[in-house]
Amino acid sequence: RTVYVNGDYLPEDAARVSIFDRGFLMADAVYEVVSVLDGRLLDFDGHMARLDRSLDALAIANPLSHDDYLAAHRELVDRNAITDGLVYLQVTRGNPGDRDFAYPPEDTPPTVVMFTQAKPGLADAPAARTGWKVVGVEDLRWGRRDIKTVQLLYPSMAKMEARARGADDAWLTEAGHVTEGTSNNAYIVRGGVIVTRELSRDILHGITRAAVLRFAREAQMTVEERPFTIAEAQQADEAFVTSASAFVMPVVEIDGKKVGDGTVGPVATRLREIYLEESRKAAI
Ligand code: PLP
């Protein structure tokens, strides 16, 4: 693979970042994941807007313009011959030359790393036809989940707990309500109404979430943005999650209880179709 590090395109084995980089020592870094279908980038502008918000929230000056990022994304997709897959982008506060809790001087250059992951058939994942099983796991993450930082240890632990319990993913719960999945936003459907938690510091503001809710409203579906419990989700007609890499993924079982009849429902199916069709059309 060819990867990107601070302006250079290098074989992955030749790519180097300092051990003092605060991304490595302190998870002082943010990231984005953009999907690639047919060699084109999905929702690129949305991901760039969120990158700006994440960097602003941490007072890291964005070292590159959106055009620079676009050029680098395209270069990596090209050099790695990605038809379907992902581009991962990470910006860290960089390398102060030593370990210190205080931020380094403002003129310290951030570190920018990008790489691709090939995912042949990404849009035709068999799981979209059978749906995911999820389990509730207490949400023990920090209080600024709206910033897309690389502090992913707890979601990773929750994913392992889900696997150990025979599920595909965890739905994180706080004060009795679902916040989101380990790496996706969570939804239920009841009586044709789509319910998903409202935006706040408690969840990541999903780029796929924004697109899917817009398409749902355009298709005259009713959307309610409010918290819901695992018990309410188990009683729902349908459930699903959204993310840049899973698109719209149906959820058919929650804590061992089937959702509806335990098969993929019509609302999730339709939203997945609309999302894939519209975002392919708008891909750049
Ligand atoms: N929530 C969390 C915690 C995530 O990590 C992600 C994606 O990585 C999402 C939601 C979905 O966001 P997006 O649709 O922008 O991929």
C-alpha cells in the first residue's frame, strides 16, 4: 500500500511518525473515514466540515485546505487502485519533542496521516440482508463524543464484549438510554416513525445520519429526534444503524430479543437503497 504522511506518498513500511507524537502518547488526534464506491468519494464535504469542527474544538490548526485533502484522497485512491473501500485520515497535534501535558507551542506542525483500505463489494455486504445482532453495554466514554477523536479504546472494548456475547456490535447506554453504537448512530422505527437520539455532546454527529435523515424527510417519513431505551428498541418494528462504512445496516436482534419478526424491515431497506443511490450520484 501507498500511504500519505505529511505531504509524502510512501510505501507503508517506509512511513514514520515520532514516538513523541501526541497522537501516539495521548490520543491527541482526530480522524475521519470517507467511503469510496466505484473509485469516488462519498459525502466528502460533510467529512471535511466535521474535521474542521473536531480540530477547532481541540484548538489544532488545520494544516491543509479541503482541496489539499481532496487531492490527497484522490491520489491514494488512484495509487492503490481502490474501487470500493475507505480512506482513513488522521490529524494529530504533532510532535513536541518530549512528553508534556501542556500543549506544545501553537506553531508546532500537526501530523497528517492517510491510508486506504480496500473493501471489495462494500455496498453489497451480505450482513445488510440478514441484519446485525446488538447488545446493550454501558457507555463509559468521555463527555465530548461529538469530537471525533482517536480515543477508541472503550468502543473497542465494547465491540469485544459484543463479540463475546455472540453479537455484531454494542449499543452503548447511559442513564438507561441508548447513545449510539461503537462506531455508528442508532435508530428504531415504530409505527412508521424513525426515532434517533438528538444531536448533543453525547454522540458523534454522523455524516451518514445527517444524509439519511434528510432523505427520510424528503421521502415524507416522520423523524423524531429523542433518546430511547433498549426496552423500547426491543418492542420496535425495526432498528438500524448508520455510518460511513456500514451505510444503513439493519439490526434484527437486541440483547437476544428479535426486533419485529427478526428479519430486515422495509424502512431500513428503503433508506439503505435511497442512501446508496443518492450518495453514489453525489460522489466526487
Ligand atoms: N458514532 C460513532 C461513535 C462513530 O465512531 C461513527 C463513525 O465512525 C458514527 C457514529 C457514524 O458517523 P459517520 O456517519 O459520519 O461515519
